[in-house]
Amino acid sequence: MRAKSAYLFVCCLTWLMLLPVASLHAENDDGLDRKIQLPKAMGTIYELLEKVTDRSGYLFIYDNQAISNEQSARIRKGEYTICQAIYEITGNPQLQLRLIGKHILIQLPSEQSASISYNIVQDSLFFTVEGTLLDAYSRESVPYATIGIPTDAIGTVSNQNGDFRLRLPDSLCRSVVRISHLGYETKELPVSKLVEPSQVIILEPKVISIQEVVVRLVNPMRLLHNMLDKREQNYSTKPVYFTSFYREGVERKKGFVNLTEAVFKIYKTPYNFPEAGDQVKLLKMRRISNEDERDTLITKMKSGINASLMLDVIKNLPDFLLTEEEAQYNFLHSDITVIDDRLTNVVSFEQRKDIKEPFYKGELYIDAENDALLSTRFEINPKYVEKATDMLVTHKSKNLRITTQQVVYTVSYKPWNGKYYVSHIRGDLYFKVRKANQLFGSTSLHTWFEMVTCKIETQDVTRFTRNETLQTRTIFAETSFAYDNLFWENFNIILPEEQLNDAINKITSKIEETGGLP
């Protein structure tokens, strides 16, 4: 059916695997000399260190030159200090151990570890500006605002609490930070005013006076066609490099199950070559998972990275932007607003009432002057979203019944050097899960992914080699990696909101092997 094939644009990009799993337990931390009880066990070093984590609450950070995860090890039943347990499991009493908060850093002796490069960004060459964005009248937080340097391709976005942190090179200490958001006055502040921590920044809603608008009937189809016709004028026709922060997570019963974060270098192909796929190179990664739940589910997301790439709707036109599919939708010029101090037309769309398949509904935000698409928010029509479940969920346990509740995507673009580039992408998918033989007692499940462009490069852009390229259609959370705490302290990320911060402080990191930042 043609209608059914149209909505597969994004629906088939996310995949969940759900199975029963047992729970683990972690206690409070007391120091490296704290004593713990360990059972007699055999396995890999990785598996045995997990047992130490289960009984101590400490997480491990180490490089693959210090410890080989897959090396076989054994430990006798008994009482150990945490320090003794690590030496017993690794078989190397010369390892240097350092306690950092809830992490134990394991290193080779200093003379052996001198050759290990962690690619740490030197604090002396960088500084941090940070703050919290609030609405001037409601005092509510302003999420997903764009924060960056207008003269440079460096930026980030605020989290759901309106918090942001921007890491900048020392050469930009005299620059200006620009803050913009849909429907608000753009704000520019000297960097010097944001260096102090806990800055509260008030954003004023943009009120459009009647003098700014020539009142006339606006044909939404003309706006749509003008936007498509001017893609060459508004968007890059050459490949570029993005340095992007990526995050995906799973929440169950509003509690955290797992979180994976990464920094990618992306070879981004231009919109006029949709057949040329984007490439992703993994620079850094960290994964945190909660295994302290009883009677829970293993939930894994497949193709979250690929979904983020496909949601570049200027390059990968969804059905509601395809001319041949326009008859499937009703379009309406529904509002006028402001993005980055630019007058913006809002075009709403929804599938025709006679179509009963799960198509999209949403809004397109189109610049009133240059016809560039600045942002879009769309979702699978709530009336028919349950019909999309089979396209979103596979490999579930036979005794589970899963129902899709809501699927929402947002995409925004930002201008730089006269062209617009993908700025922020987010997808949120909500489900209800219950056992097949139960009428009541369903569980809420929320999976999400997002990607923000932190830096854009247009010089000397070439494709990556095959060995450098990360597969984007796999379960990214299963990728091997090495955790580098100092790197994460010095990179522009989307700050975790309160709930996420609380989860990170409680759940267990999985530390594995990988390469470093080139």
C-alpha cells in the first residue's frame, strides 16, 4: 500500500529488544581499604571486576594497555579490601589505583604509562561559560535553545532544565555568545559575563507587532515549494565535517535503564546527493546502565545513529515534503513567529481524514525572507500511532504485549557563513509494556536519541576510510570503548538534566576497550 510505505521514512529506524533479566545490587562506597565479601569465581577480568562493582558501588576506569578485559582470571572466596581484590583479579600488584569520586582509576606504573596518550584538552587553553535559561514571564526553563559563537562554528544546546555549558578556546575570550530559541528575542552577551558559574539568563518572548506584518493570505503550498526550490541557495552543496555529540537512552517507569553518549566526527554529504551516505567516525564514548532493577527488561535501541542522520529532512525528504505525496496531506499557514530574530512562517500539516494509516502531523518553520527551513517538529498521528508498533519493535519476548503511545521528532538548522546546517535532532518514542496474560499492570517505556552539532569544518573535507567508519544501523550501546573522564570534562555536550544527573550518580558504568580521539 502506498500510504503505508510513506510513513516508513523514520518508523523503521528504531528497534527494541526486550527480554527478562535478573537484578544486581550495589552498596555505598567507603574507600579503597573498605572490606568486601567475594564468592569463589572464574571468568574474564571484566566479569570479576563487575563483582567488585556490585559489592562496592565503585566504577572502574582503565586503558586496555593496563588491563585486558578478556583475560581469564579467578578469585577465591573470602574477605578482601577493594585494593586487594583488584590486585587478585588482575594478577598485577604493581598497578596504580586512584580513587576519583565513585570511580577507581587503574593505571600502569608511571614509567610504563608514560607512552599512553589520553588526548586530554589542556585547561590552560580553554575556558567554560555556563548558565540557565528562563522565560522572562513564566520563569520556566527554556530547553533546546541554541548557544554558540556567531563568528565561529562552535556551539551547543540547552537541556530540558534550560542549563548549558559551552567550552571555548582561549582565543575566543573576547567574543560574544549568542542565545536563540523559537519565539524568543535573540540574546548576545560578552563571554566575560558568563564565566561566573550559575548565571541565570532571562529570555524575552518575541512579540510581533502589527507593523512588522503585512496582513495577507499566505498560500502554504507556495511556502513549501519555495523552500524546496531554494535549497541550493540556503544549504551547502559541498560535503562538510561535523563534530557532534550524540546521546541515546532508555527509561522505564520514569527510572533510568541505560544511557550511551558519544562524540562523532561526521562526514556530511550535501543535500543534492541523497544517494551518497553520511559517514560516522567514533571519537569518544561512554555507557552507563542500571542493573539494579528486579523483574526488569533488557531494552536496546538499534539504528539510533542512522535515525539521527536520516532526520536531516532537507537531504532525506520525508513524505510530507515530497511533491508527489502532497495529496496525502492537508497544509495550513497557522502562525507567524520568530527564530533568531527572523520572521518565520509556521505551516501545519496533517494527513487527510480519509487516510487511516499512521502518517505524520506537525509544523514546519520557514524563514519569511529567504524561505529556508529553520526547524520542524512532527509526530506519527496519535490517532493511528498504535498501528506503527510492528514497525518500531522487534525481537520481543512472546509473553510481552507492547503498544506504541507516542513518537515525536524535532529537527533544527542553524546558519553559518551564509548556509544552513543541521543543529539539533531529537527523537522520543513512548511505549506501554505488559505481560500478554495480564489485563492490567502495564509499564511505561521511553526510548530517545539526540544529536547536536558542536563544530562545523568546511576545509579539506574527505571521506573516511572503511576502517575508520562506524556502522550506524547496529545496536550502538554494545560498541566497545575506553572511558576517558578528562576528555568528557572538556568537550561541549548537552548537560544532563536533573533526572539524568541523579541516574548517572546511581547506576553502573560499563568500561570496555577502544581507540582514542584522533
